[in-house]
Amino acid sequence: MSNENSRLKNVKILREKKGWTQEKLAQEAGISYQTLIKIEHGGIKNPRMETLIKIARVLEVSIDKIIEY
């Protein structure tokens, strides 16, 4: 995983803290399961802001908590 992609590693950490599966987070956020997998594993280098907002909202955190610079 490159440094660019690793900045989104907090999505997985925050999801696991809630005890949610990838399927649960994708469903709650209204995004596809495949998109979430790609975000967590670095397959999407620059996810859309709308997607990050959806994820942050359901994880009940600010966007800066899921994006690590």
C-alpha cells in the first residue's frame, strides 16, 4: 500500500471500533460494498468527497478523522 492510499486506513480502524462489518458500513453509508473494499485496501486513491462524507457521517466522526495526512 502506498503512502497516498494509506491515509484512508482510519476507515477500517473506525469501522472495526464500531464492531461493523464492511457490508454493514457500506449499507449504512449508502455506498457499494466494492467501493468500501477499495477504499480500505487502497484501490481508490482519491475517493469522491461525497463518499467520504457518507462514511464519516455513519461512523459519527469528522472527515479529518478518516483522512490521515
